[in-house]
Amino acid sequence: MAVDRENFIRLLRENGLKVTRQRLEVLGAIASAAREHLTAEEIFALVKVDSPDIGLATVYRTIQLLEELHLIDRVNFDDGFVRYEMGSAQGNGRLHRHHHLICIKCGRVISFREDLLEELEAEITAATGFRIVNHEVKLYGYCIECGGELIEEKRE
């Protein structure tokens, strides 16, 4: 996923924050691994290649800032690590996360973007008045390599 660098710079300035090389590099590292779910230490290792002077504390502070700006999201796959991925903020201010399939044998994480809950959310809001702003789905099972299977649709 490409990062709109100018939008990020504008967002920092609008929030009274300095535009620093380290902030740009941390966001760039996360964006360059958009299909990954990186730990802070993995982000640090990526940034350190081009910026050997950066400290782990700077990376942690930058991650916190990026999360507060909804540019990145924190995800937890119940493996003992906090991971980060590109953000879920939509243009209308509503958050939307893609969902994850987690293999309970090998730990592989597969992302999917199908949002099957929009209709359910609308029904819940209509019935209760509860305004849903976000949701997260993690489905556990077996990937194809660990015993999952592809099921072809039966055609009559």
C-alpha cells in the first residue's frame, strides 16, 4: 500500500506535530510491508537499515502517534505479540478493519477484506440505536497446507 506522504505531512502539521525523518521512515516501513503484520521490533529492524541512529524508543513513540492518527492499526493474534498494519480509517471517519484467518497449526495469518457484517451492523443499529464504529473478526482454523480444504461449489 502506498503512503500518501503529503497527506501524512499535512496531518502531522494539522495536529501541531513536527514532520521528522524518523516518523516518515517508520510509516514508510509499515507501508512497504503492507501485507505483513509487523511487531515494533520488526519495524525497528526495517527502519534501522537506512537509519542506524534511530532508537527503539523513537520507533515505539512513533507507532503510538501513528495509531492515534489512525494511520496504522494494532492487531493481536493471541500469539503473545502486538502487531501493526496500515490503518483502517475511511474517508467518512468510520473505521473499518479487514479481517483475519488464523491457522491454529502453523500460525499463518491470512487477511481478507470481505465485509460480511455491514448488514448485521445496520440491523443492530436499527433495532437498538447502538452506533457501531468498528469491528474485528478473527477466524481460527486450518490453512490449506495444514489440513484445510477448498470446497468447490456444487453446480446443478
